[in-house]
Amino acid sequence: MSHPPGDARQVPHSSKACRRLFGPVDSEQLRLDCDALMASCVQEARRRWNFDFVTETPLEGNFAWERVLGLGLPKLYLSPGPCGGRDDTGGGRRPSPSTALLQGIVAQEDHVDLSLSCTLVPRSSEPPEESPGAPGTSQSRKRRQTSMTDFYHSKRRLVFCKRKP
Amino acid sequence: MELLCCEVDPVRRAVPDRSLLDDRVLQNLLTIEERYLPQCSYFKCVQKDIQPYMRRMVATWMLEVCEEQKCEEEVFPLAMNYLDRFLAGVPTPKTHLQLLGAVCMFLASKLKETIPLTAEKLCIYTDNSIKPQELLEWELVVLGKLKWNLAAVTPHDFIEHILRKLPQQREKLPLIRKHTQTFIALCATDFKFAMYPPSMIATGSVGAAICGLQQDEEVSSLTCDALTELLAKITNTDVDCLKACQEQIEAVLLNSLQQFRQEQRDGSKSEDELDQATTPTDVRDINL
């Protein structure tokens, strides 16, 4: 467990602030509640974005999802792998259901340039605007994702483009 | 050859950016601040296990940790904002409350500090009743429930906007600022301020700070009433609401001081309990 160099903020020995407030904590209960709440977050996000974040599959809904090539994002933002920016525990976190899945997938590493973008499908027939957040996407993005699901499995990072109101 | 050795503060701070103090910024803050308020008075409508005094306990603990770790002033009120917003949506057993407090400090510290609090350190402060791994898992839960919406407006965002508009002697400002920050921390420990707009808490705290200091020395050329009217104009607050808010802040301070003195007199109390007084250390220095 490394503290950043120059960290003058060690916990003083016998600090009175070190105390438990509400008795013993049931780790098992914490884990169960954590999983239940994460599942509800995932469900909420799934409804909100019509996208299954666990299997990384687009669903029917207001947003049209499509693959984006070559965003030039640093790898840090793409992979939750071993060197991902989480050094404050010294590693060893229990993978939650979705990260477990993602880690297995990201291990392939060969698709790190790929990303997903989504656009709100306009209710009128007018085509969606080209978004500056997703260079290289074509105008004809609407509903194309159904034929491209194979690629979605390689990605976790989502780029939410500008939504049309 | 002469060598010069300078010991610098290990924490690097950006110098204040004057362009962030113009009126456009203030107006934007006032427009968006309500978005970050908790959605309901959760003791009535969401929580079954958690009582108001438990929120005060966890808030006092969080404030102690933030002070001991010399966190930036905004970290504590911001962490309380996260805690209140989470509790307004998720029924939570009281045994999870300290973990949540730690998670909220973890997040607020990451957002506001150059050297954030580490997960290990926070776990030590819970007397190792939680593990770093649990803290990180719950961090994701809290982030999800807050919809990753972390850049909440806090009363601190308004302090400089308000102070620069007061006809104030420059040399009194640091003291006024310090007392204002203490009042803001005090408000964050008390649930009745949780649903107040941050601008009102900031304005009321500046008012309470100046009026309080005024009793000992001349810090402002204005009378308290004139000051309140000016303050109300600055943040577009209703004068009567502001007066009521300021009075509440002063009452909370008085209450905290009495409680502190009571506990000091009470010889039978152990030192441990004494330290759990709901008064932030700085407030104890304020002379009424």
C-alpha cells in the first residue's frame, strides 16, 4: 500500500477520529446490498440508454448505437485491466459481475481503438447531426448497429454523442 | 556559496482565478444550484433505520477526519451533499452509514484535492470496520446512484463572490472568510440546512460571521440590518428568508457551544465522548 510521496497526511497514531460509529459491520450484508444496488443501477442505465451494459449489446429504443473507429483515446480510458488507474488499494478488488465480464473481454486487447457512440434517433425523419465527439462516423448511422453486434463485445468505453432534444 | 532551503507546502494549490469571480459565473451558480439538492426530507419518506442523530454522528466523524487530514474546506460539505443525495434515494441500514460517509469523503476528496485521501486511510478511520475493497465497490454504487453527477454546487462556491461585493477592509477578510467556512461546516452537520440552497447558506454564514465579529471589533462599516439587505441583493435571496437562515445558523452555533461547555463541565464524561462534541474545532474559538 503505497502512499504518494510527500504525503504529509498520515493517520496519527491513536487518533480519536479512528472509531466505528454503529457497531460491527456485516461484510456479507454489505456485499449483498452492494450487488443489489449495482444491479438496480445497471437496470436504470439499461432503460435510460437502451443498452445492455453487461453484455454490451444495444437494445431497441431512442438511441441508435454504433461502433466508432479510431478515437485515439489513451488506453487508460479503455481498459480496466491490471494497469488501469486504480492504485489506491494496491489492487485485489473483487470484480463485480459486470467488470468480471469486461476484464475477460478486454484481455483480448486487439480492439482497443474501437469505441461505441450513440445518437438519439430523431422522432422526425431528419438525419442526426454529425457530432464532433465522434469523428469518423458516417451520416447513415441510424439503426445500423443491429448488424454490428459482434464488435460491441470488445469495448467497454462508451462515447455519448450530443443528443438531439 | 550560500544555499537556500525552502520548505514548501506539499499541497499545491492553484492561485484564485479572477475570471471565475465575475457576475456571469455567479448567475450560473445560482441557476444550477438547486439541481444538486437532495430530493426529499429522507428521514420522513425514505429511511426507516436511520435517525437524524445518526446523520449528526456520521457528519461529526467526517468533519473530524477532514480536519485531521487537512482536507480542502469544500471536501466536507461536498461529501455531505453526496451523502444526503444518496440517502434521499436509497433506504439504508444504519450499519452502512459510516461506510457511506467514508465513500462520500473519498469521492469529494478526489474531486477537490491534488492529493486525495486514500481508501486505506479512510478504512483506518473507521477503525478497520470496513475494507478498502468494500469502499471501492460502494464507491461505484454511490456514483451510480448519484448518476456520476459529482460537481455539485456548495456554499463555498459563493464565498468569494459575496465577499468581494462587501464594503470591507481588506485586512479583515481572512478572519471573516475563516469564520464563514466554519459556519458552513456547522450547517453541513445539521440536517435542517440540507435542503437549503447553497447560496443561502453561504450568504447567511457570511452575515453570521460578520455580525459575530462585529461585537468585538469593527469589521464592517454596515449595521447588521444593512448588511443583511446587501447580502440578500448579492445572491437574490429574500431578505426575510435570509434573516431566518442567519438566525438558525447562530442558534446552531450557540447550541453547539453550550453542548461543548456542558461536556467540558461534565467531569464524568470520558475524553472519548468529549471529542465527539458536535462542534467543529474552529467554532470553539469564536467569541460571542
